Amino acid sequence: MVFSATQGGWCGEKTKAVPKAFVDGVGPGWKTLGEKDFVNVNCDEETWSWTNGVTYCTGQPVGVIRSVKKYTNFEMTIEWQHLKSAGNSGVFLWMIDKSWWRLKKPGLPHGIEVQVLDHGYTERYVQRTKKQPDWFTSNGDVFPVGEAKMTPFPPVAPNGRRSFPSKNLSKGFGQWNHYYIRAINGEVRLWVNGEEVSGGTGCEPSTGHLALESEGSPILFRNIRLRELP
């Protein structure tokens, strides 16, 4: 049998069911990213802290830390856990330089966002509006922000910009979630807790800094690992 990244699992003549593709980011070429690999852009000094392999973000103010390096083709794993209901955050890929150079407090850059959103956000939206949201989900949306561009994979949000997840696999606050992100030649694919769910192609830009987002609520990250690809 062989591993098929496009199909998200192992395939072969004797395979009865395609199991989950769980990439742990361990092996040749993989690097664990820590405090020294990120630079504060527009957060406070106390917004982010790094202890025993876990990254803690207070959520205040809204802003980002960016990677020291720029990346083009890569695969990445990251685990996250919201500490409060309705928590909001995200992983930015390929940020547009001019968008973070001029960031003030609060503020977010332009780029491709892999959303990190707690189910409580949806619940509050329903309570407030008395209807189900049609412009976001809490299970792994991927979308361009600002001047960035992307052609989303289906299912697509009504506004035509967001790739909605094909399955609802995210766990609620207080539980760890696992993202595997593959970004190659302007194409982004996201696996949530072992299964591919969303993504897009034709991303512009398709090279740049990565960023972790602080957006109003405390969150933990761990096992941030990356492997650069040709």
C-alpha cells in the first residue's frame, strides 16, 4: 500500500476503507517552530508566551506574530485549543508584506487565512440573529483576507470567497484540535483532526511570512511543525 496525500489516506487493492491521514510532523526535514521563529508585529509584549512547548495567547489586543522566515512551498502541523466558548483565531499563510508593515493596534494583515474558530461563535450568532450563519463555519474555513486572492474548493460560501469544510470535525473549547496544512504552488489544503476538509487554489501571493493570530480570546497552540518543500 502507498500513502495518498490527495485522497487523505492509504490506498491499495486490499484496502476496504480509507483511514484518516494523521500527519504528526515528525521525520526527516521537519522542524519544530518555537519562540525564536516568530516576531511580534502588533501585539503587546505579554500577549504571547511560550512555556514547555505550549504557546499561550491572551487574545488581546487583536494582532499577529509572524514567522522570521518567508515560506513558499511547505507542509505544516499545528494543534490548538480555545480556552473560552466562541474563541476566535487563525493561521495566516503568505502574508502580503505591505499589509503587516503598516499594522496598528488592533489590526490583522492580508493573506490566506486558515480559520481557528470555536463552535460557541456559531451558537452566539444564532442566538443573536435567530438564523444559521451562511458566511462562516467553525470547522475549518480557508479564505483570502483583504487584497489576497484564492479560488476556493467546494463547498463554497455564498459570497464566493470562502472554502467551507466538507465535514464538521472540529472539537469544542477546552479540547485539542489538530490541523495539517499543505501549501504548494499557490494551492492550500487543510486537514482537520485527520481528514481533508477545505482549501483553495490560485492563491496570490503564494510566498511570504506565516502568522499566528490574536483575536479577542485566550488560546493555546502546540506542536507547531513545518517542513519546507521544493
